Amino acid sequence: QVQLVESGGGLVHAGGSLRLSCAASGRTFSNYAMGWFRQAPGQAREFVAAITPSGTSTSYADSVKARFTISRDNAKSTVYLQMNSLKPEDTAVYYCAFRAPPTTVPPPTTPWAYDYWGQGTPVTVSS
């Protein structure tokens, strides 16, 4: 049983930064690709960023490129999302997701490619 626990969300002013964390348990973390998605009220869940098991390949949504950075620490079974220059349109619940093998390079960007999901952490960016 895989468990994913996100943390680090909160309220921030536009232009500010937040760092989300997602701690995984129940599998050998270093074997699995990880992704971040977000869902704003009344909208579909959308891709934000993803990273391969080794961390050598990443994918980003165009809307967050150059502002967000995904990284992972396999020794700590944790994936991170550093979010800089936040905008009000980044307001959403952010979810981490865990993809079982096989690995693809670059990592997948669609929700249905991921097998396990965390409970989400809310991010609110005020203008």
C-alpha cells in the first residue's frame, strides 16, 4: 500500500514562494516516477510537473516553466515542488502522484498515467 502525504501549502501573496513536499511510503521510492498536479475549484485536474525515478528528466506545464522546480530526494523518499513568483492563478489544491513502472522519459504529464495520489495540500495566492 502506497501512502503519499503532501505538506507545505498555505496562503502567500503574489510574487511570493512556497515549497511543497510529498513524502512517500510503502514502495521503493527510487523506482517510481513522481508528478505534481493541481485542481482549482470548478476546474479539471491539471498537470504541473513530473520527474523520473533517477531525477535526471523532468517535465513542466508551460504555465509554470521557469517559476516552478520539481526535485526529489530518494534517500528521504520525498519529492519537492519549489514554487517561485506565484500568481493568483496558481491558486489550487496541489496533489502529488506516484507512477509504477515502466518509466518513460520524459515522465508522463497525464493524470491517468499515475497510480497513487496524495490527499492534496491547498495553495492560495492573494493579489
